[in-house]
Amino acid sequence: MQAHNKISTGATRQAHSKIAVAGATGRVGHHVVEVLRERGHEVVPMARATGVDVISGHGLTEALQGVECIIDTATGPSPEEHAATEFFTTAAHNLQQAGSRAGVKRIVVVSIIGCDRFTGGYGKAKVAHEQATLAGPIPARILRAAQFHEFVAQMVDWATQGEVAYVQHMRTQLVAARTVAEVLVDLATGPYAEDVVEVAGPREDSLLEAAKLLAARRGHPRRIEVGSDPSDVDRDLYQSDALLPGPGAILAGPTFADWLDTAFKPAAAVTPPGASRTSGARMARR
């Protein structure tokens, strides 16, 4: 498959499908729900907030009645390898088993580019997630995505100590969560192609430089410096091409800089004394 802006949706499996979204209130899941509705599909949002728990299985049987495809964007509360693996494999098993009983025909799962090159951590947990999904009775497709634009703020906040954020060198190709959601919907409703597909932004990025752009835009932290975790056995992979898309990946905008223009207001836009304040430094949900 050649790199292009999106999978063609001109010949979808059905004009209107009933599709369930696991993790429907999450970072990618809420975009998936929006895209599906915009395209005229019937959506079953699955999350604890809607009474469906992919770990306990509560509400799954009822939610999946008449569903043709499941899009799995669910994530657990912990990024730690053991906890994340337990969450992903349990959720995959429950979705496969309940979906099979309900007659679901396809599952599409979001994963991470390069996860199969890591020996531990969250990347290894995502590999276990992929394997558990592919091992089930329902045919599955995996969408491996680059790090999200939204990931930069998360990493900076985690790494901030006082006025300084210590960010590791990382080669990546940042992509918007909304873009990932659009491709997930394409894979859920379009004809089968590869079992594993990649999606990334339009050009290579440096996490360090992206963090500096973000800090300048929102006004904090004051400085971004290089940091590294010496206990991370996979730390050298971040500076390699491990997290970059392959030659057949789907490449789609916006760029990180363009995304910042819509997600954050410039730090220079200071509210005059006495004027009403706005949420200029807060990330907008798109």
C-alpha cells in the first residue's frame, strides 16, 4: 500500500453499519464516535460511563447485539507493562468472545508503530494486545499509529520539575488523534487489505523540538531540556527509526505546528487586567 492521505471510502462494506466503539470516551474513541456519526453509521459507545465494562464484561452482551464491527480504542489506567498487558489481553478476550456470540464480523484495534521492537514496557503490552486480538475467532485488523499530537503535552507535563521539563530525544512522526480515528473508521467500514496498517503524520518530528514549540505556545514550562531514563533498556530505540512509519504507511496531516494553531492559543495573548479570562492555555478537545 502506498503512502497517501487516507484510505478510500468510496466502496464501503455497507452504506450504514452498526459499529461499537470500545473506549468511546477516550482520546481516540470520542473522535471515532464523532467520525462514525458524521458518516451516517449507527454507533454503540462502550465505556464504563455508558454502562459497558470490557474487563468485567458487564453490559457487553447487550451492547453488541446487531453490531457488525467493533473498534477497540480502550486503554487501562496504568502504563506499567504488567498492568497494561493484563488490561489489554482481558479486554481483547472479552470483546472477541462476546462479539463472536453476537455475530460481529470484524474487529479493528489501535496500536503503536514500532511496538514489536521493544523488549518491555507499554510497547510490549501492546504487542500482547495485538496477539490476543488476532488469536480470537473474529477477523481482526490492527492500526499501528505514531505518537499523537496530544502525546506531547502529556509527556511534557509528566517530565516537568518546577520550571523545567526534561524530555528525551525521540524520532517520531506525530499524528492527530482525529486523523487516527478517521483511518480506524475507514478500516472498519472498507474492504479488507493488510492485517496490519500504519498511520503517521506527514513528516518526521523530534519530540524535543515539538515540546519546545508546545511550551512556547502555551507559556510553560519555561525551559525544555534533554532527559533520559538510564533504567530503560529500550531507550536507544527512541533515537533510532523504531517509531517511524514504514514505506507503506498512510501519511496524513495536520502537522504538529498546524495542529497547535487550532489546539492552543498563543501564549502572547495575555488577558488585560479586569478583562474576562479564557482557557487559552488549555488543550481544546476537537
